[in-house]
Amino acid sequence: MNPELAIDLFKSTVLFALYITAPFLGTMLVVGLTASLFQSVTSMQENTLTFAPKVVALAVVAVMLAPWLLRSLTEFAISVFMRIPSLAH
């Protein structure tokens, strides 16, 4: 296996993982900050006030992005499988 090819494959995999997880991480960031702001304004320190909205938001984002996720993951897997013959050199 060529070292440049291995580095390129690793780089594309890491960037693709960031590309796929970014919507989820962004949503969790916004929901977490909003819940924390709400808790600090109301002086309520209940754990479910941060956990429950995050779970609901994650489920909503996952359902909304499911077609895009499946298409992106399929295209990435096909591109990796197409590169397998070049890895043998």
C-alpha cells in the first residue's frame, strides 16, 4: 500500500465523519446552550431539562436527515470500495 494513498484515505474518512456528525453536534450545541440559559434564568437545576430536549432534538434531526445520511454514506462506501483495487499496488 502506498503511504500517500493511505494518508489520503484516512484524511477523507476523517473529513467525511466530521461532515456527517456536524449537523448533530451543531443541534446539540444549540439545544444545550438554550437549555442552560433557561436553567440559569429560572434558577431551576433539573437534569431532565437539559437531557430531554437534547434527545428530542436528536431524534428530529435524525429523522429529517435520514435520506441525506443514507445517500452520503452509500456514496462514500461505494467510493471506498472503488478504491480497493488501487490499494493492492
